[in-house]
Amino acid sequence: MSTIKAVVNELFTRRYAYLFICLLLPYVLHPLIETEVIGVTILDVAFTLVLIVAMFAMSDNRRFALPALVIMVIVQVCSWSANLTNSPMTQIVALGLNALFMSYTVVYLLNRILTRETVTINTIFASLCVYLLIGYVWSFLYAILDLSVPGSFAIDNKLFQHVFDLSQVFSKLYYFMYYSFTTLTSLGLSDIMAANPTARVLTVLEAIMGQLYLVVLVSRLISIHITQATTRPKKKVDVV
């Protein structure tokens, strides 16, 4: 029993690092996946793992953990139902709930980051997780917009030959992940482009948020580090 408790404690200590790795999984798997059912299912499992690890990361704060658990269960039911029914409304609800859960995780992580008085490896991993989560939230929003208003994005057919098989709800989502992260990092690639005013507004807002987050985050971490360094007891230097 004590061994299990020790393992759980060790996992919890590094929970933000594990969340960061899990957040990379769906995008790392992206080049290997086509729109076949098995491929989409693998990526759905990867997103399920993200939700579970995010839930685990929030488990130390009951005020955040209980609502997160409720949202996570609903997200899972809706996401897998959307794959089975292929109903546009169910797909939109599933995508929206995924965006809600990840936004909720962002709020939790920002609360942890901004209330810390020291910079640790956990603080750094939590900050990285927020950046990736922002990209995922916007990818869900892009997918919702495209389902609600078809043709909101112009996609180069030659570059994305498999994107147009929409038999699965998340088959097209992964291309919006690509678009979201290129926008967030201001790469400005032109293989996917916003084709209506709403899509353009969302794109610009994500680009602005990505830049503001990095500026504010770096300023905050530097401020904490300076305070941490100045308040640390100075070591006595022996005079030879």
C-alpha cells in the first residue's frame, strides 16, 4: 500500500510534465493519421488521455477538481457519441465541451502560475501546458465554426488530400490543430486560410493572445525569479 502511495505521490509531483507530454501526443500523432476509423480512434484516445491527466493535475484543488470531473465525463460521452452518430449538432456540442474543459484547465493552471512566489520546474511546465492548451482551444473553435458555417476556411486540396473525408467528427479537427498552432506561433503559412470575417477575427485574436501570453508570462516569471534571488539568504564569502 505504501508503495502505491509513493508511486502516486511521485506521479503527482511531476503532473504538469506528464500533462505537457500528453498535450504533445495528439499533434505528434497527426502526421501518421489519415481519416480512417482506426486512426481517428487512436487520436480520440490520445485526447481522452489528455483529459484524464488534466483532471489528475487539478485533483489537489477540490474547488476546481469537482466541476472538472463533471465536465470531463460529459465531454467523453458527447465526444464518443459524436463519432457514432455523425450528427452535426452532436459534433458541435462535443467540440464545444472539449474547448470548455481545456479553457477550464487553462484557468486552473494560470491560477497556479500567478499565485506562486517561486519559479520551479513545475511552474515552467504549467506555463508550457497553458500555451499548448490555448492552441487546442482555438482548434476546437475553428472546427465549430467550419461545421456551423461550411467554407469558413479555404484549404489547399493538394496539401491535404484526406481532409475532405468527414465521416468522423474529428477527422478535420487535426488540420485545424495545424492551423491553430501555426497561427499561435505566428508562422503565417498559407495552406489553410480564413475565408470569412468570423474566421479572420478568430485567427487574429489567437495570434494576439499567443503574443500577449508570451510577453506577460516571461515578464511574470522574470519578476518572480528576481524576487526569489533578492530574498534568498546570501552565502558568506570567506576572505583569504
